[in-house]
Amino acid sequence: MNKTQTTIQITGMTCAACANRIEKVLNRMDGVEANVNLALERASVHYDPLLTDDTKLEQKIIDLGFGTIVQTEDSGETAADYKKQEIRKQQLRLSLAVILSLPLLWAMAAHFALTSFLPVPMLFMNAWFQLGLAAPVQFIIGWPFYVGAYKALRSKSANMDVLVALGTSAAFFYSLYETIRTLTPSGHGVHEVELYYETSAVLITLIVLGKLLEALAKGRSSEAIKTLLGLQAPTALVIREGTEFYIPTAEVAAGDILLVKPGEKIPVDGIVQEGISAVDESMLTGESMPVEKRQGDLLIGATINKNGALWMQATKVGKETALAQIIKIVEDAQGSKAPIQRVADRISGIFVPIVTLLAVIVFALWYLIIEPWDLGHALEKAIAVLVIACPCALGLATPTSIMAGSGRAAELGVLFKGGEHLENTHRIDTVVLDKTGTVTKGKPELTDIKLAAGFNEEQLLGWVGAAESSSEHPVAEALVAGIKARLIKLPAVQRFEAVPGFGIEAVVEEQQLLIGTRRLMEKHGVNISAAAADQLKLESEGKTVMLIAVNSQYAGLTAVADTVKETSADAVDRMKAMGLEVIMLTGDNARTAQAIAREVGIERVVAEVLPEQKAKAVQELQAEGRKVAMVGDGMNDAPALAVADIGMAIGGGTDVAIEAADITLMRGDLNSIADAIRMSRVTMMNIKQNLFWALAYNVIGIPIAAAGFLAPWLAGAAMALSSVSVVLNALRLQRMR
């Protein structure tokens, strides 16, 4: 049974424990496979439609105490609007919390030797005045923490809300108890009281500040998706029943005839029906030079029509367009989990109960042993432990890096299909390259012309081009294209005959032409001794040589070759500098393969292998203990792409979701391979940095708090800053060159 996929935007998650709880509950449902991403605040769910549906999935999440927004084709804006509203609410909550907490913070300054010189109004020291300020912060601004804690405990789990609610409530209610005691005179007058209103109020204020900064930073980490969405043309000029009018691009239907004027973006994928123009396809292929388009040529949505009007028929619209496929791959990669995240998930899943138990132990030690019967100080130490240990940073460490890394990679033309591929790519030590279409351009080109004495080049090439224009052989097409590029006019052909395996015989302008192999020349008694040295040299370079005779007299030769991409040699050098071994694996003959390999600097070549043998060759490398990346065009290389540790498919911008590969390289430039591996390496380094500091922060902070050296409000500030620092560290990936 094929599973249905849906994406559910989740509201109300506060930490990794929330995400883990939702994921576990969804995965317990029959036929459901769910992945909940805290950084993106969404669940990617695959489910069996015979066993459940979107409504049941939503209800299950709602029952856990969270809100949902189901993602459809046009709900992306709804989710974005919700996030904007949430940020505005956070800003309002923070403003109120700051206004109410500042007098409490000012009053707290009187208790420190360093700030005791500051004048503090007596009103600020009044217990009832402090209660009036702290209560709104605790029960209005802090109310979401109570709601979250209740829902978590109701579902037999614990999250950050539980820790915050416990810690701030302990400080507030102890202070309330002390405030009420002021109404009862002691033997010497009014009771001396210890108040901790500033602890609860400032703590909540700092946590709200941290959440706001975190939300703003996380918004920046999805810039790649926003950039890709921004490439789409908002409207299209459609022609229906002879009338031209603009409609939203989303309303274009397959089969519609569209007019694209100079300077406009092409709205959807389609075929040119009429017109000639140059199209800038750099957003997909990275090729800076515009590509000429004429009738029958393919157009890709979001590319830019430069200088001529084009009438096109829409063939792929909506989710089927190349750009939509790119966006989906990036979204899937950002929403997926890397294997390294399982470590953080396991830790955060048990973190809150352990911390709560630890806080109880710390309270008992201080209350019973260290400072016997001093309830206020014991509470203060326990609160600091509860707050410092919130696992927010741990939950954000991996997903934010995956989001930023995969998004930046997409901007560089590298599409990772999932977080696991982004992680595994950093282990690659061997890169295996297909030759045709990967190292080379995949299209033969005229490379050499050598004429015998007495022949005019323009006249002879005109005859050759005319004769070969009647042939459909790839070598003939390369010759004709090369001759036409020299602006040489082709005369009429009077007779043409293909000689399979040898070449062609033709009559052009009363001249008898032979164009082909040595055997064709020998068959007609043409003396080609003058061509021997040139032919041998060119063939040793992997080129296909065609000899030319006019009226049984040797006239010269041409050579065609599948030429190397301009950047291939530099890319191979770059990969070697990264410590990678580069190997060429091709079905072409050994001589041609060796010639191409020498040109780009590859020492090891495996040639004359069939597609199924390519997979075996990759497996043999893996048996040597190598981690292998196979790079090919995704067609005859599919078996090798599938068995390699990482399969990289060269994408031309039209079929970006090549199923056999783990990574699609949108640009034909082999530098994309080095980009992919480097992006994986720096992303993994970034994740490890995040995990290290998130764990180190707790390992160092908890003992300091337990020992009484960390005031609760400082613990709150440190907790908020730890989450923000993790997100900001991940955002550094977006600046990678």
C-alpha cells in the first residue's frame, strides 16, 4: 500500500521534549511514520490512508495539548502569518514583563554590595507593592508555562514548561507566604521577610526574551525557502480564445498558451511554440550565458526571458515544475532528521525528570544539611537548578544546523534529499566520476581541422558540412554544428549515400566527396600517407577522426570529441586538495577514457564497463573500506548511484528529483561535488559544536547552581542565551562561500 504524505504545522512546542512526545505518540498509531522537527515547528507524516487520515492525526496532536495548521498548497502563507502573530504576541508579553519587572530588579540592587549605593524608593521595598508587580508577570505573562506544564503532565511526560512553572511558582508562593507573614507581628514588631518576587518575575521575563530571540533567529534559518519561492513569477500572460490577460501563476493549466515578453520571468515549465529569444537559466544551471530558445525548445519556470517575445505551451504547472520540485527537496531535507540527532533526542527525552529529581535532592541538602531550616535559600538553589537545566539548546542543536546547511547548499545548486545524506556525505573519501556528461559535456564538438595543401578551408568545409547535413550520426551533427558556427554557407547536395561503419559518399557542386574512416579511403584507393601522423596523434587524445577526400585526392581531416567541461580540471584539483581520491568509471574505450583522465588530472581509470558492472566496481571499492560517492547522469549510472554510500546525480534543471541519487547537483559544474562534501563537513562540525556547548552548558551550569553560586535570574539569562547562541551558530552556515 502506498502511503500518503502530509505536513502539519504544530503550535505550542517549547522544547525538544515536546517534539519527542508528539513524535512518539504519532508513531504509535497504526500505519504512521512521523518525524517532528522542533526548529521548523512541524511534523512530516507518512500514513496508510486505510488506517488513518489528516483529521485523526491533527486530533491526536491537539489531544496532547498543541495546536495544528495543516499544510496544503496554499496554506504556507497561513503558517507564516501565524508565526508573525506569535512573534507580535511575544513582543507584547516581553514589553509588559519588562515594565513590571524593572522595579523588582531595582529593589534587588539594594541587596548587593556593589550596587548598594543606588537610591531605591521605599515603595519598591514594600512586600505588597512587589506582589502587585509580580502577580501579573507570574499568572498572565507566565500563564502559557502553566498550560504547557499541565498538558505535559496530563500526557505523563515533562518538558521545559514543567521546569519553569515549578521554579517560578516556588519563588512566587514562598514570597507570598512571607508577604502574608508581615500582617502578623512578631515579638519584636513586624516580621523580617525574605522576598523572591524578582526571581520569578525576572526569570519569566528572560525566558520570554529568549523565546522571542529564538523565534526571530529561526525565521532567518528558513531564508533559503523564501528565496526559492521568491523566484516564482507571480503572474502569467495567458492567451485564451484570442484574448490576452494576466492571471496568477497558480491558475495556469497544462496546455495553456502563454506569452512571455522580454525581461519577464517564465511562469511555468513548457515548450516554445513561436518566437526566438535568449533565456537566462543561471538560477537553475549556474550558466551565466543566456541560452537561445526557438520553436520546440524547453523552457523552465522562473528563468528570465531576455530579449525576444516567446509564445509557449505550459506542460508542467504547480507542484510538477522544476522549481516546485527543488523547493520540495529543500523542505524535505530541512524537515528530516540526521542520525546524529538521535543522541540529542535520547538525552532530552529523560532530561526533565532527572533534573526535577536533582532539584529535589539539592533542596533537601540545603534545607536539611548545608543551611538547616532555611527554606528561602534552599528554594533559591533548587530553582536555579531547575532553570539552568532546561534542554532547549540541546533540542535545537541539530535541526537548526540541518536547516541552515541544506538551505545554503540549495543556494549553491546542491540539493540534499534528507538530513541523513547531509550527515553521511562528510565521511566520503573516494569520488567516482562517470565520464560522458559528467566530466565531459556529453555532446561531441568539432575540435580540429587539418587541410592538405591546395585546398581552400571555407570552400572545403562548406562541401563537408553540406554532405554531413544529410546524415543523422552524432559525429555528423557535431561537424555540421561546428562548420555552421564558423558562419560558412552550405551549398546544395546533389547525391548522398551513407556507408555504415565507414562514413559517407556524396556529390556537392560536382565534386565527389568521401568522408570517413581509413578503410573508406583505402577502399577507394585514396593515398592517405600524409594524414597518418596527424590521425595517430588525434586518436591518442581520444578524438574521432574523419578523413576527407575530394575526387579521390586526400584533402584533409577533421576531429570531433566529447570535450571536457571548462571547470572539470579545477574541480578535480579541488577535490584532491580536500583529501579525496578521484576515479573515473566509464563504459567508453580505454584509450579515450585515459586521454580525458589525463586532461583533467585523474590518475585511476576503470574503462569499458557496462552499467551493471559499474555497480560492482563501486562495491569493490567499498570492500576496500572506502566511503564512495558516485557521480553520474542518473540514467545508465542508476545502479552505481544506488549502491554507492552517496549517489550524486548531475541535474540539468528539468528533472531534479532523480530517484537513484541522494544528492542532485543542479549545475553541471563538478565543483558542486566539492561544494556538497564541504557543506556536509562544515554542517557536521557546526552540529557537533552546538551539541558540545549545549551539553557542556548543562554539565557545568548544574553543579554551579547546586553549589549556590548562581542566582535563579542569572540561571534564566544563561538558559535563554544558550538557546539563542545555538541558533546563531547554526546561522553562520548561511554565510559559507
